Amino acid sequence: MTQFVSTHLAALQVVLALLAAPVCLLLRRPNAAWVVATAITWVLLGIALVLLEQVLEASTLIYTLGGWPAPWGIEYRIDLASAFMLVIITGIGSAVMPYAWASVEAEIPEERIYLFYCMYLLNIAGLLGIAITGDVFNLFVFLEISSLSSYVMISLGKDRRALTAAYRYLIMGTIGATFYIIGVGLMYMATGSLNMADLATLIPAIADSRTVLMSLAFITVGLGLKLALVPLHMWLPNAYTHAPSVVSVFLAGTGTKIAVYAMLRIVFTVFGGAGVFDGYGLGEMLSGLAVIAMIGASAVAIFQTNVKRLLAYSSLAQIGYIMIGIAMTSVLGMSAGIVHLFNHALIKAGLFMAMGCIFLRIGSVQIDDMKGLAKVMPVTMAAFVAGGFGLIGVPLTAGFISKWYLLQAAIEKGWWLAIAAILISSLLAIIYIWRVVETAYFQDRDENAPTISEAPWSMLIPMWTLIGVSFYFGIHATQTMDVAIGAAEALLGGIQ
Amino acid sequence: MDFFSDFPGLLNYWVVIVLMMIGFYIVIAHDNLVKKIVGLNIFQVSVFVFYITMAKIKGGTAPILAEGITTYSNPLPHVLILTAIVVGVAMTALGLALVVRIRDAYGTIEDDEIQAQESEDL
């Protein structure tokens, strides 16, 4: 039995969540569905940690589905980059579950709660599948599993604008996914293979053909839509703002991050050997867009009155940080991007959790309704401040570490514009975080405001866990950095 | 005449491009939410045709193991497209379900009218 489990760990990572989703559907009872979903996500976290340990010891793990050898069968290929993503997704997922208990009960009608957990598990299955698969078409299927379930989860929001946000995301997301399969089709036409490792050996010989270049273009734009790269980000602010709090937390922590990973996989593992990144200006294009995202989105965030929307725009800016690290195509730059992906997932999930706590108590996330909130909800607001420090990049926080390495990588490359953009964007972050802090700490509460209490412990503990972990990795930065450097080397293997 | 001996030649690929552009244009240009989904479907169908076309081999038959059959179409893209069709159906169903809910909430399925109502909400 243990032998069976240990040989099929890679498959179990995806299959468990896929099987548990219909179980939630059959149970129908909210509590039972919560228990199933929590148990499964925690088991998945355990599996992900075991896989990460195995990869650290033995380099790449390969698992052939159904025993069919690649390139005919689908293979799961776990290197350091994918193992790292598995840990991020399951880690955020496990922290969200205890938090979800009270938050979901308050925000989603009782008769729909079991459906929410069903969608949540499907979403996790899709995200994990993207991280683990070694087949480009299989990646498309998982991408759509995770996207379709996130449209449903967003539409569960109380506000009617959640429906239109979900609809617009569906339109944009489907266009993105369709672009992606057009790219895969062109790639298949030129090579006759769908296996990533196999493609990496076949593409260099025909790298200059127009078919391959078109395929790269379609895939870049398609995944750019999914990862909300400015100017393809229009769906994101509304989706994060109007989704239920738990969904915002989970999507902000994982949804766009996995699309970044997919882009890394395709551009570096599949096309990397062909050197197309430098040769055709993709690096310049991505870094230019990243600079616009960093400064533009941060500037827009300053003027938001809804704090969830403010955090959504801040997320767009953070995606800019990640992309610029990747666009540098140096080991240092890419590992800084990957570390920032991890750190930002923790910090932003923590900040959205603080918003969920506030929404639970005052029923609003408008900045004007938060006057003097620090006096009645000190624990929540302290978490917001601590997370805000991370976003700004104050020393001792995880945000500082990733920005520090990003700056070093930019200096190494001599990209002065990028350095300026990183610093300006951080200054803008101080302004938008300070606006919230100032309102909550230094303004008095309205006299006729209802008396409220601190959020329940079941929500405070997961929130502080994420914030605490982000501080932990701010101090013990070498642990994440070592993994990220390994992941970057695995991805850049084709280039250097 | 090359055209007749080659028929259909690249005709299918032209059809793909035309369908793709029609679908994409509808998604962008139309305000009606149902029409947008129709456009998205046309857009996806063009990709399905693209996959099926590239699987075809001149003079090839259906991919069945039988005596006397040596050239046959590549079955893999067919299978891929079966999966993509399922994904497309799920997308359509979900999109239409959302449109029904949007109509309940806003009383309209015209994007500009919805946006007008949303700016009042703020």
C-alpha cells in the first residue's frame, strides 16, 4: 500500500482534488463539504512537501500516466520550479480553508456553500495540474478547469457586479485559452509532438520558421491574458473586488501566479533552447510592459476608494515586478522573480484576508468606512500594516528580500529604467498603504457607528500564519532563495 | 489547372482565418452578452477546424487498423479537439448561465446599459 502511494504521489497530487470535488457535490451539507475540502487540501500540502523534498534530493521526477511512455503518453514532470509552485498553491490553499469556515458562512448563501467547496477543489486540481504536467495540451485542459471554476467562484459574490465581473473574466479568459491552443496547434503542426521535453529538442532546428514564431506569439498573448499582464489586465480589478473574500484571497495568491509559471514553462523549457527570448525582442517587450505595470498600476491604486480594488491594482504592479525579473533572463533576475512570486502570494493573500475580516464585521471595504477601525479590530489592522510593510519592501519582510535581489539583478544587467521603476513603484506603495493606515489608526470612528468586535480566531490565525511566514522568509531568506535559484537554473537550462 | 488538382488546397486554412476573425470581431464589437458568447463559439470552432485540417493527409482514410490501409489521417488532433469541444461546451453553458443571472439582476443583457447602471452603483 505504501509502495503504491509513494510511486503514484505525482498523480495523487491532482487526482485527489478532482475526486473530492464531486464528493462535496454529493454530500450537500456545508459542514461536511468543508471537512472534506480541508482534509484534502492538507493532504495535498503534505504530498507537495514530500515531492519537493524528493526533487531536492534526486532532481527531476518523471511520472508517466497510465504507463504510456512520452512523447506518446502524457507525462508528469516535476522539477524544482514545478515542485515550488505545488507547495505555494497547496500552502495558500491549506491556509485558506480554516479561514473559509466563518467567511464563507457570512458571504455565500447556505444552500450554495457545498457548491463553493466543490469549485474550490476543482480549482486547486486545475492549478496543481498546470504546475505538474509535462504536456502542453494537458496544460490547456488544466488551465480551463481552473479558469472555469474561478469564474463560478467569482460569480458567487453578493454584489450584482460580481456577475458581470465573472462574465467579463469568462470572455477574456476564454479568448486567452483559445489563443493558447492556437499556439499549441501551430507547434504541433511543425513538430508533431506535444510533450514539453520532446518539443524542447525538436524546436531549435526549426526555430526560425514562421509557424514556430506565430505559435510563440499566440501563446505569449494567450497566457498574458491569463496572468493579467498590463495591458491585458482589464478583467482583474473587478474580479478581485466583487468576488467573495475567500475567493479574492485564493485567486490573488495563486491564480495569476500559476499563469506566470505556465508562461515560464512554455517560453523557457519549450522555446528556450531556440534562444527566441533574446533574439526576437520578447525580453524588451515584456520588460517594457512590466515597467508600465509597476508605475501605472501603483499610481492608479492610490486613487481607489475600495481597498480590495486598491489591492487588486497593487497586484498588477507586483506582476510587473515578477515579469521584469523574468525578462532579465539571468539566473539572478529569474530567481528574484520566482522568489517575488512566492513572497507576493503570501503577502497579498494575507492582506486580502485582512479585508475579509473587515468585511465580515462592517460589511464594507470602502476606505471611508474604516475610520478608527484599529481601535476596535487591532489584530486585523496590525496584520494589514505588517502585510503592507511587506508590499512596500521594508527590511526584515519578505518583500524586501525579493526587491533587493531584483535590484541587484537589474544593476548586474545595467537596466537603469527598471531600477527607477522598482523604486518609484515602492514609493507609490507607501502612499496607498499609508492612506488605509492613516484612516484606520489616526481618524476617529463615527459616533453613530455600530459597536463591533474583532474577527473570530478561525480567521485571525490563518491570516497571521501567512503574514508570519512572510516575515519568517524575510529573515531566513536563503531557504527560499536557494530553491528559487535551483528553479531558475532548471528553467534557464535551455539557454545556458 | 493546379487549382482543381490541388483542391481543396489551403482552402480550409482560409476558412479558419475568416471564421476566426468573424468570431473575434463579434466578441469585441457587440454589446449583447449572448451575441458575445456566440462570437466566442465561432472563434473556438475555427480552432477546431484548424486542428482537424492539419490532421488530414492526402489520400488518407479514417485511422482504422484494417487490411490494405497504409495511409490514414492523424487521429491525435481529432482526440484533442474532442477535449477542446467539451471545454467549449462547459464555457458556453457557464457563460449563458451567467447571462441569465445578469438579466435577473440588471433587467438587461446589453453591455452599455449594464455599464450605465454600474456607474450609478458606485
